[in-house]
Amino acid sequence: MPTVLRERGFRFVINTDDHTPAHVHVFGGGHEMVIEFEEDVRIRNNWGFNRREQAIAKLIVIDNQEYLMLEWRRIHG
């Protein structure tokens, strides 16, 4: 599970054996969420992050969407 981005206490990971649509697993404070970013950015699953943390992580994905898509393509071909 390569970490592709670290920001504001979050770790953004793209699994090497994952499936589409493009998404990242976000870790922090013992919690995890999955954010899709292929077209619209949306939180698919959340395990423990509060609404504020979810909003911050989603904004980070929006701000880095192009980079994350490049990383997704690099990892998945």
C-alpha cells in the first residue's frame, strides 16, 4: 500500500491491487475513509472520522486530484 501523499495529519494510500473507480484510502488517528476521485470527489466509506475531518480530507483530495490520478495510473497502468 504505497503512501502517495501526507498532509495535515492524513496519510493517503493507493493500494496496488485495488479496483476502479480511482480512489484513495485515507488514514489518520486510527481511522480510515475511502475517497473516490475519478470524476467527482466523494467519500465512499468512513470508519471513525468526524464531519470536519472528512471535509478537510475531501478538500485535500480536490486540491490534489490531478496528482492523485497520475499516481493511480502509475500504480495501476
